[in-house]
Amino acid sequence: MPRRNRPGRRGDGGPPERDLGAGTGWARAESGADGDWLVRTVPGAQTTKFYRCPGCDHEIRPGTPHVVVWPADETGSVADRRHWHRACWDARARRRPHRRW
């Protein structure tokens, strides 16, 4: 039997993800124990600057795909955006953000 794709449905059968800016495709909302976040995926072809991932404290080099994350509440601003490696963002519940000195 062929697979039926249903847009907006999660693979685990949970409620559909909330897409904010779905018309432009710029961000989606994610909820976790640490709050609600807006998450935007950045393809490697669009990255031109160096960033530092708060999850592992390593550089995100130009050309590396990653995610940009900021708080979903009204207090979140451009200054609150952080660039994360996708794997570090997904593991944030097990590995808290830190900075090596």
C-alpha cells in the first residue's frame, strides 16, 4: 500500500507542528522543557559568516547548514537569536549551552 503524506503531521502521531510564516517558509515553532522557540533552518549555501554554537562552543563555518533559534514570546528580539548546529539544538535537553573560557 502506498504511503500517504499529510503535510503538517508529525511522524510520532502527535499534533501538527505550528508553522509561523508558513507562507514565506521562514520559521517554525518548537516547544520543549526550556520553553517555546522559533527555529529557522539555514542551508549551507546561504551561510557566509562564522558563528559560535552555544551548545558545543565550536565554530559554525561558512557553508555549514545550521539553525537559527530565538524565543517565541514577545520579549524575543534580533539580539536574542542564536546560531546552533542542528545536532546540538536537538540535544539541548541533555547538553546545556555553555561557553569555554
